[in-house]
Amino acid sequence: MAAAETLIYEKSVLTFGCGNTLFGNDGFGPEVVNHLNLHHTIPDYALALDVGTGIRDFIFDLLLMEKKPEKIIIIDAVTVKGKKPGEVFKIDLACVPKEKMSDFSLHQSPCSNLMSQLKDQGVDVKVLGMHTNLIPNEINPGLCPKAKKAVPIASDWIIKELKKSGPNTFDLKEVETCR
């Protein structure tokens, strides 16, 4: 395991970028993490990590740890009715789109259940989504222009959250929560 990956056991705030960069907008989460690490200073108590399509392994490991992180932020591309392409928003764990249950995303069952279990154990789990109309079925790397514009928006939002103290501070106006 790489050194950065072992830091998940030491940091109190974890940001995981999910998705496959080979499939267009599905690479949104990794692109946000890359932008965070290149253009921002991540506080010492936090870690931003590109987990690709392996989020379930990390969530499962965190469930088994005695000392849990205080907060986890998960970033992924999703398709949600009523949202505009490139729109960045929070997703309540109870509102994960059913379409995401069967693909190779962070929301694939049983990952949603694992995240809910972490939340039940006192971890502040937040999912930040970016609406996309299209994730190709074949290899097609690179984000569309609207998704590219959403990367710094999501990164800035995460940096603001990292600088706040205490859990449950996700209340920015430009991010909506599914109810």
C-alpha cells in the first residue's frame, strides 16, 4: 500500500475522489482530488486521495478501524433528475440515485450501506456529486467542458469545508441536499 493510502488511518478528515478517468465524466472525482492537491494546501489533519473505483475497500477498512475519522467527503459524478450538466451538489445517502446501484461507482451496493454504517458510528459522511448526462460505455478519457468548469467549484467548496472546525458544517448555499 502506498504511503498516501496508509494516511487514511491517521487523518481526521478524508476526501475521496471516486471514478474512472478512462470513462469521460466518470473521472470527475479523481480530477477534483488532483486539482485540490495541485492548487491548494491541504491542512495537516486532512487527506485528499484519488481512490478510483476502489472506494468500497477504503470504506470497509474504515468501518473496521477502532479510531474513525471525524469526516469523510466523497466526490463522484452522478446523474440526477432536475440538475444541470456540471452542477455540483450534496447528495444525502438516502437519496443516492438507483441507477448508481448497478454501475462501478462509489454507490454500488454494498458501498451505500457501508457509508451509512460509518455515519451511524459517528462519522460525518458527505457525498458531493456533479451532474453528468453522459458517462461513455467505452474508453474515452477526459471531462466534458461543463465538468471541467465544475472541478474548481468542487475544490473550492471542499477547501472551505476543510478550513472549518467541527463536524456537520456542510451548509453552503451553492450546494443543495436531496430530500
